[in-house]
Amino acid sequence: MDQKERLVELFQCLCAEHPQYFGWKVSEEEKRKAVRALMNLRMPGQITKSFLTVQDAFLQQEAREKGIVEVSELSTIQETMQANWKNADKTVLWRGDITRLRVDAIVNAANSEMLGCFVPCHGCIDNAIHSAAGLELRECCAHYMKRQRNKYGKDYKEPTGRAVITPAYNLPSKYVIHTVGPIVQGKVTALDRMQLKSCYQSCLMLAEKMELESIAFCCISTGEFRFPKQEAAEIAINTVYSFLNENQMLKKIIWNVFQEEDFQIYQSILQQKKS
């Protein structure tokens, strides 16, 4: 079965699950987008082995076609900026699609429901990661939330500032570390700053506990959650370097940015860093 045949199979299976989409006609050009939309909309629930076989083969081939980026290929801050401060040789600033990175873990900016984004083809990183990982990731997160609600009550929401690790399934990375960042309402508060710092600390401590050697951070809370980008980057950089000064397990930390504006912000802060 080639990619075109796999895509047709996925589309037909997903449409069959929803009466309102049964018989949906889309062009060949639109079929991939339609499959992603249907995956985004799908609630957690039983998935057949035959569907997963096709989905996994499709997504893994798609990942190869996008181009997998090895962490060993990325130049460090020490190399790109001639930085000589401590741990500059362990950190990387990279602009690109985080779902292409072959690292031990990538960080997902999750929401408190922890099930990914249900808005079809939304541009948030939560949607991108779940779409590239496949339906198993939502299912895994749903099982986690079920355990938490059995323990803490049916109204349980994942607290801001913590970190949860799952397999990465069809992503090139080994794991996804999910963290819920603060949602800024108006001006940034001291609590917002503390919670964002806690996101980075929790991810780093979990990575060390799992004996991981590399982790890629997205720009937590700066999108839909409205944390100002400049201040968020300062918190991210200061928190990571403070951690590295006291912990030696992690060998490579990547600040992953997608937009040029974010790249310029991180680059400017790092260029001004003295120690």
C-alpha cells in the first residue's frame, strides 16, 4: 500500500465513524487536510489495529518526507554566536517544525484537558504534535486523565506548571512532555511568571528523572495563552541556564521557535547574555 492508498483508507475509515461525514466528497488535493481535520475532531475511544497499522505507516512515511532533523546536526549557541559562557555548548536555538526533531523529548504546550486541540487543522503546537503523532497520543492522554479523575474527582483539570510525559508514537522523538502554561488575562502577574517558570522547571526535572539527554522546548504560553513573547523568552532562557548550572544529565537543550519574530527575540536575548 502506497501513501495515496493509505490516505484513502484513513479518510474512508474516519468518515465511516461519523454519519455526518459519510459519503463526504473531497478533492485529492484536499484529502490530507480532511484526514487531519477528522483526526482532530475524533474523541478518544477504541481504535482498530488495522486502522493504526495504516495510520502509523502513513505518518512515519510523512515524517521521513518532511525531513527528520537529528539533534546532533544542530549547531549550539557556542558555535553560532561564539558564546563562551557556561553551558552555551549545551544549548541550541533552532527555527523550524518541532515535529521533525529526533530528540529524546519535545515539549507540548497543552491545555488543562490534556487531550490535544479539537479545532480542525488549528495552527497551535498542540494540534501539530497530536496530528503528527497520531490518534494513539490522544488515547494515551485520555487514559492519564481518567486515572487522575478517578483519583481526584470528575472535575479534575491538569494544573498549570506541571509536566506529564507520554510516548511520542509516530513522531521522530522518543517522548512528548506535556505542560499547561499560564493563560494571561490582561497584564502579566507575578503568578503568571511563577507558573511559566514552573513549566520549564517541571519539564527539565522530569527529563532528568527519566534520564533523558536532549529536550526541545516550544515557546510555552506565547500563542493562544497570550504571554508576551519577550518576557516569556527571558523566563525560558534564565530558567534553563539556572537548571543547567546545577544539573548535568541533559546534554542538549533546544529552544525551538517557529516564527521569525520569536527567533529574533531569542537571538537578541542570547547575544546580550554575558554569563
